[in-house]
Amino acid sequence: MPNSTSNPRSAVTPSDFWWTAPGELVEPANEQRGGISGVYRIVDPHTGALHYVKRQSNHLFRDLSHPLLRPTLLREWKNMRRCAALGVPTAQLVFFDMRHDEKGWHAVLVTRDLAGYVSLENAIRQGNLTPDQQSAALASVAHALLPLHKARRKHGHLYPKEVFVDISTTPPKTAVVDWELSRYRFSRSKAAETDLRRLLRSLVQMGLPQAKLTAVVDLYREHGIGLPHNFIETCTR
């Protein structure tokens, strides 16, 4: 597969920079799947902009579209491009590339920092949101996810730490990250049910009132995505 970027390469930030530049590891590297995957904070020296750079070596997957092993970052990159086409807000894609050598497959994916955003997890745990802001943030999250679920796709790992909100605007803005596990489902309701149950259950465990969750489910039903009549109860058990 040829090298791929969300924007054309330029002399300002040569592609090799993203492969080799040192940076701060965000969290311990993932060494599952027989390979290694890590995310680094790296500042572009030419622009001063902060980026998140995910690098992988032999962190591979196989599916019907890719019967031969390929980097999981390829799947994440494709999913993020699908999100862009659907209107689902994500971090801005900057660069993607993958290479194969005698040691196996390697890949890199670069996104811009979500300046001004905070994870929904941190916002709620730290008590940064008023009740009205909680409602507005959840409405923003629901509207951000609706195009995904209407297209019969699920995020696949939707926890509050994967959802970022910017409450400095009215209405708040949302961006969703970590698209490696996004998949197609056979119905809109199944796609939504899988993601929302995981997200809303986590929010309940963090102390969010049940009434806030009901508003999200009601919004989905208004948009023609049916959820089980006892859906809220299954999220609060």
C-alpha cells in the first residue's frame, strides 16, 4: 500500500520526522497481539503545534477485507476517514504511513492535539461541569455519534475517556478518539446499543444522574433509532 496522508506531504514536516522524532510516551506501550503499540506527545518544531503520534511494530490484525496480517493502525486510519465522510467529529488526521521490512510491519498515525477539549471522564470526575453543562455536553456527544450509528457502525470501545468535549462553546463541541475497533453492524439499533450501553453504564458508575442518560436515549429514539424499552435499566445495573 502506498504511503497515505490526510493532507499532501510538504517540506515543512517531512514524513520521516513522524517515524523517528522523540516524544513523551502518553501511557505504557501496549504489547498485545505479539507486537508493540505506543502513543507519544510530539511538538512539530516548525509550527509549535502539539501532535499525538501512535507508532506500531507488528501490532497486527486480520479480517475479511484484509486476509493477510496488516497493522491495526491501517484499520484505525480507514475508520477515521469514514468518520470524516459521515460527519463524525474526531481528532484531525495529519499523517499515516505503514512499511514492511525484514522485521515485519510498522505503522505510524498522527493526529492534532484537541486543544481546549477535555475527556468526558475527567470533566465529570473532577466536577468541572454544572448540571446544565452536563446536559449540554451529553447532547453534543449524542449528536456527534448519531451519524455513526445511523450508518450502522459502532465505535467498539466507547468509554468516557474516548470522548472529548469543549464546553467553552455554545453548544459544546465533541470529538471521539481511538477508532481501531470500529465495526459495521447489521442494524442501526445494534450499533447504537453496543456503544451507548458501555458509555452510559460508565457514566452512571461515575455518579451521573439517570435523568441525564434518559435524555440521550430519547434523542436517539427521536431520530428513529430504536433501543430496548428497558435500556436505561440495563445501563444502571
